[in-house]
Amino acid sequence: MNAGRPNHDGDHDAKIIPIGAGAQHGNGTSRRAHALGRDGPGGARSRTPGGTGGDTAADRAGESEQDGHGSFEQDLAAGLRFLRRRLAGDYEVDEFGFDPDFAETFLFPLARTLYRHWFRVELAGLENVPRKGAALVVANHSGTLPIDAVMLQTGIHDHADRVLRLLGADLVYQVPFLGHLSRKSGHTLAHPADTARLLAKGELVGVFPEGFKGVGKPFRERYHLQRFGRGGFVAAALRGQVPIIPCAIVGAEEIYPKIANLRPLARLLGFPYFPITPTFPWLGPLGLVPLPSKWIIQFGEPIPISDYEPDAADDALTVFNLTDHIRETIQHLLYDVLLRRGPAFSR
């Protein structure tokens, strides 16, 4: 079956973007405009949440990227401007709950600190992420807590001029504060209808097919992909006729090495697992600080869907074969990136 298998022999030619290079890559103004809804998938201009001119959260985020840091006075001023917009109702939230102004002012700056200075994330193969139009980014999932989702979204936001709309499991949205925060940052429920609507709008959508099986796997199984479910993401890509971008995330496996699982407590709390790590719960709240592993996020060559008709989404064998091929592709990417990264805590 010809499904556009990536050529792993070319991985060494992939461009690697080091920390802090976002301001030099691509058109930063375009990225910030898209993040706040100024330009839709077709380039149509729409109302900018948070007002116009230089007093937007996006402009402040761009200045922070170029300067590399912001003073306390600048942060305070940004917070006051954000509060003024909130009180005036001068902001927008889309139909999925995404709040670009809130994300630009608070969520991305916090995530960017971990991204740049703690995990020292590098991106490779960014040329495989389309600058516009719908696509589906499919990545491995790990880390005990899903910090890899936030780092992936931050990397694409800062370096690829796109807002990644991540799909999350039901449990995420059953936790009141977490569900609300996830929607504000651009995430939504991993449901076929929501996925189809996002892709139809030309959005870049991200999915972790391993789900909790991947993020909660024990440390001894690190970087070994779990089952990819029933291939719902493949069916969505086939129906929407959008390319699939395989993605390998290396580094998340080491941040909270899961050495045991308290199953009775997990069942009592309604969690899929309750992790025991070398630092949690022994160190109390300090045990929640992730270990500073070195991260690399690698995007593989797009897997084309144009060879298939949309109704191929209803063919279980086609969906299964494509799902298996994508899983194999990401597993090979993981092995390649692991060799390139070297020791997990190298500087």
C-alpha cells in the first residue's frame, strides 16, 4: 500500500531550530496575527480580539520573543491592559472556547519559560508543517503528566506561525478547572464532529492516538509506542482530505519517570493511573517539578491522503493499514531522534 511513507534516510538534512530562534524563523507578525484571529485560513481579515494597534497581547508576545525577556514593569503593564480589555469585554472566544487573548497574555509566556530554559526544546523538520490550510499532526504521548502537549503547541505557535488545536480525552474536560483552561488554550474534545469542524475551517489539528496508555506508561517502556486505538484520526483525515504530519517527541519520557502505579487509589479518584516517581509523592509539592531533560521535537514528511477517496474512511481495512503505517513511521522517528539527542540530561 502506497501511503507516502517518509524517508528516514533524510532525517539528518532536517532543519533544527534552537531555543529562542522563533523571531528569526518565518514571519512572526503573521503568526501572531493568526493566533489572535486576524487572518483566517483563507487570509480573510476579521476582528482582532483585544483591540487594534500595538496594544495587543500578540504584539507584546512578539516583543518578548525578540528581547528574550520582559521586565516586571512590562509584565505588570501587560497584565493591566489585559484586565482592562476583560472589563470592557473587548475580546473574543471562538465556538470551541479558545481565547487567543488569554493564551497570548498568560498561557504561552508561562509555557515558553519551560520550553526555552528548562527543557531547551529544539524543533526539526519544521518545513513539513504547512504554513496554512488544514492538516493533522499525529504525535507520540508520554511523560506521566501531558506536558508534551503544551510544549508541542508552544513550539508550533512560536516557530511555525500556527495555532495547534489539540484534541483531548473526555477526562480532561470532566475536571472543572483543567477542562476550562484547556479550552481557553485552544484544545477541544477528541470527537469526530469537533475534529471535522476544525479541519473544515482550515485549522492545524493535533492528536495523540496513544491517549492515557501512552502518557501513563511505565518508565521501562519509554519510547515504545502503545496501540493507536481504532484509527479515528485517520478516518477524520480521509474525510477531510488533509495531510497527516507524523511527529516524534523525545524528552518527555524522563520528566516524571513512572516507576509504579497505585491502582486502588487511581480507581478511587477516577484517574486512569496514580503515578509513583522517584520524587513524587516523597518530596511533596517539589515532586511535581519536572526533571530538566533535553527535548527534541521532530516532524516527519507529510503522509498524503489524496490517493484515497473520502469514503475510504468507512473501509476498516484501509483505516487500519494507514493507522499501522503512521504508528510505524513515528516509532522509527523516535529511534532516530533518540540517537541524535544522546543522554537525556545533556546540556
